[in-house]
Amino acid sequence: MARAPIPCCQHQQSQGDSPLVQSKLHPEDERREEHGDSGQPDADQASPGVSEPLASLAEPSLLSGPAPASTTGTLPVTGPDDAGPPPQLLSPSQAYDIERRSQRSALLSRVGEEILAWLKTFASAAVYATLIVTFGFQVARVEGKSMEPTLADQDRLIVNKALYRFFSPPQPGDIVMLYYPRDPDKSFVKRVIAMEGDTVRIEDGRVYVNDVLLSDEYVPPDFRSHENHGPEVVGPAQYFVMGDHRNNSSDSRHWGQVPEKYVIGKVQLRWWPLTTATLF
């Protein structure tokens, strides 16, 4: 049986085609509309297909490096170990005591340094004095009258020890300081008359060395002796010595020749009394 033709619009609706705008919402969409949820993804919600670390880059706690300083005027929170204890205020008396202790400590330090410097100076002086006395010069004093009138009792002398030790041996005519051969703890001052190899002879107080009359004008007539001695040959490394006060001197005429090692040095200077200071 033939049917009547159906209008175009009626044909579409009978085929079940829905209009472009739905008149009724889905129950789930209605629920979202009631709660203000549009169903669109939120800006802070991860979109499907995007990894989670990419979405968390906006969180400051996961960023490397220190957090930016606060600009609201509040102080940053610090841990208990970040700073020391707060400074304590000192009273004027406490500050004065601290300053006095500091000054006293500095003063004691300076005093210690000064004392140490003086000790070093004294030690150096003692060493130098020892070296000078041992190898250089020595102060001596005349005791007795055996060298009058050249040297008087209590005259002060400077004895040159370096001359005979480092330069030349004693020579006839030198006034020397020597150890007493019979008791080396004692020392005498005498004049060298003859040295190794010389022959000494004394006749009526006149001294001959190698048969030559000794020129001894430094002996006044009243100080001469009148004895005879010798002849005597001076041995190796020996010296024949006599005092200028011939009739009041104990010398080689009585206790023999003097070994060279017993000669201390040459009398170089009489410095006291100043009025009779003499360089020999």
C-alpha cells in the first residue's frame, strides 16, 4: 500500500536524530551545574597525559636553591644552631676590670721581654769577657816592690795575652806576667833577661848575656845587687827573668828558669794611678 509522502523535518525526527541543543542535561551534568563545576579541567589540576613532575614545578618547596627573601618585613625563622647567644651588656665596673686586666697582661708581657733582653745582654757580655780574659787581655795588680822603680806596689796593669799566644814569643826586655814555677797558683811580674839558647852570667851585680853587658839603665844604683851568678845556658822553651829591684827581688837567680807555657802575657799598660799611666 502506498503511503503519503512525509515532510522532510518530520522524517528526521522519526529517524531518532536529536536536535543540536539538548533540552535536558545528563544527570551527572546537572549535578555539576548545581555545584558550580563546569566539568572543564582546572588550571591547577593535572591534565590527562601530562606527567606529575611537570605540574609540580610551580611548588617553591621543590625548587633548588634558597627560597626568596620575604618582602613583608618579617624576619626569617632560624634554627637553634644558626646563631650564638645574644650579647650580654657589661656594667661600667665590669668593663673597667676587663680593661685593667688587659693592660696588666700587656705590661707583664713587656716586662718579661725586657728582662729576657737584659739576660741575653748579660750572658753575651759574660761570654765576651771570658773570651777577652782567656785569649785577649787581663787586668792585674802589682803586689810587692820587686819591680821598683818601674812598677810600684798596687799599680793596676793591662796584660796583653794575645800577643804571645798568636803573634810572637816574649823578647828580652819585655815586662811579663807569669806563673810562679814552684807554685803556679801564684803569679809574678818580672822582666825577661834572656831566652832559649842564651848564656847568662852575673858578676858583681852586672848582667852579661852571651858575654855582652846588658844595658839596664832602668836599674838605679841603690837597687843593684853585688852577687855573682852563672854562667847559665837557658834551656829550650825557657826564659831567664829578673826583677828591676835587683837587691829585693826573688827571680830566676833563686828558683830557676820559667817555662814558656807559664808566661801569661806582656804588661802592655799601667792605667792606675792615672798620673803615672804608661804604655810599655
